[in-house]
Amino acid sequence: MVIRFGARAADYIREKKWHASQTLRDLKGGGVELRMKLSSLAEVQRGFELGRRGRVVQPPELAASVQAARRKSWRAAEESFPAGAAADPRFRLGAA
């Protein structure tokens, strides 16, 4: 499993021992890449939780699952805005 984290989460990821097989690689801009060799569904679940804080690169199935969960969460949050707010760019989730 490969998950990339931005600078904001990198220190937190570096501080912890996530798995016996983990390796860390520094990324440009202060981020970090976490690699782990996982063998069970329980271990993949931990990777899913980590993927919420970063971008899952491998395996593709987990990356797709994390992205789908994020989209579902964003839609639910947008639906909780007042009527018409979603049309206002200031209220769009993920907008810069």
C-alpha cells in the first residue's frame, strides 16, 4: 500500500509506527510517502483510515474506495447547506 501525505499531515505520519513493514520517503514540499506491505483485510482497513488523511496511490482498489467515500461525504455536507448555497462558489467544498 502506498499513501502520500501533504506537509500538514507529514509530521503526524512520521511520528507513528503504522506497520512493521513501513517505509517513509520525503516528498517535495514537505510531504511524505508511506509504504506498507499488508496481508489482511484488517490491515487494509487501517490503510483506509490513513487514506482519509492522504492520497492513496496503491492499491488502485483502495484508492477508488477512499475517493468514493470522500465524494459521498462531500455531497452529504453540501446537501446540509442552506437552499441555494451550493450554487455560491464560496460554499463549494474543495474550492480554493
